[in-house]
Amino acid sequence: MTLAPETTGLKVQLRSRDAWFTVCELTTLMPGRGVAALLPDGRQAALFRDRTNRLYAIDNRDPFSGAAVLSRGLTGTHQGRPYVASPLLKQRFDLISGQCLDDETVRVATYEVRVH
């Protein structure tokens, strides 16, 4: 989702199962940095806002270490696709599909994001 520069007062929402819920104000998300959000079912999502104002949300749990740390990873692009690299073992996860770029057998969940 690409955002307009006028973002004051807008809320970021995630879709978990069949319901949308508010996570934070859009201005809380700093471009290039992630934040963790607690989902209604107790899991965590990692939210990212890139420098072009696109929003992404993936599972915060690193499947290689089991730690909830993906929101603290470094973001970048590979072949035009945005990714986050785990701060622990450095595996990269595509922010659109959740696919691990370093091990094709591993994927994390992705979440639909909207601004409301």
C-alpha cells in the first residue's frame, strides 16, 4: 500500500483472520525501521514502512532462531523486492510474500495492512 504525504491522524490497521484492528498511528512508523505489534491471538507481527511510504507486515518470529525479532531487522531490496534481514542469523525475508530469500523451504506469515 502506498501512502500520500498527508498522514497526520491516520491509523495503521492489520487484518488478522477476518477482522481488522488498529495497531498504531501512521506517524509512529519510521521509514526503514520496524515495530512489533501484538495480535489479538497472542502472536506478534512486524510492521515496516519503507522510504516510499509502502507498508508491510510479516510474522515477527524468526523461524530459524524462534525469537520474536524480525521487527528489529535491517531492511533492504533484492532484485527490486523489499526484504528484512533477521538481526540474529541474517536470513532475509521478502516483505511482500514472506518467503525466505536464503532458504526456499522457509516462509513467514504475511498480513494485509491498510491505513484508515
